[in-house]
Amino acid sequence: MIAYIFATCIPGQEKDAISKIRGIKNVSEVNGIMGRYDLFIKVSAGTESDLHETLTRVRDITPVTSTTTFTAISGQGGTVDD
């Protein structure tokens, strides 16, 4: 399962959140972004339970104040190189 998490953080603490999120199992990418959200997090999890556990761990990080999660639909899309 692939999911994309958009997170907001306490202002000025984005780098701290990024360093903590990098250590979470199933997180394959994390970037600071500009706009409504502060962070873009890509998650590649084997099961729905693994995805839920990863999302819960991201939400538990102190600088993270809110998240919005989008789950990819299997078989629709992929990388440009596919």
C-alpha cells in the first residue's frame, strides 16, 4: 500500500519533525514543502495495519499538529517510468 501524508507542524520546527519522521518504519520519503501543509511524507506499507501504525507514529510526533492522508488506488497510475 502506498499513501501520501501531508502534515502541518509547529512553525519553525519542521526540520525537527523531518528528522524524527525519517526514522519511522515504512516512511520512504519526507520533504518540507510550501503552502497549506509543511511536510510531504510518502509511506510504503505492506498491509493496512502497517499503514495505520505508521500514520499513528507520525501523528504522535510533537511538532506535528495535523495530518491529511491520501491512499493510492492499486492499479491506477504509478511512476512515470512504469
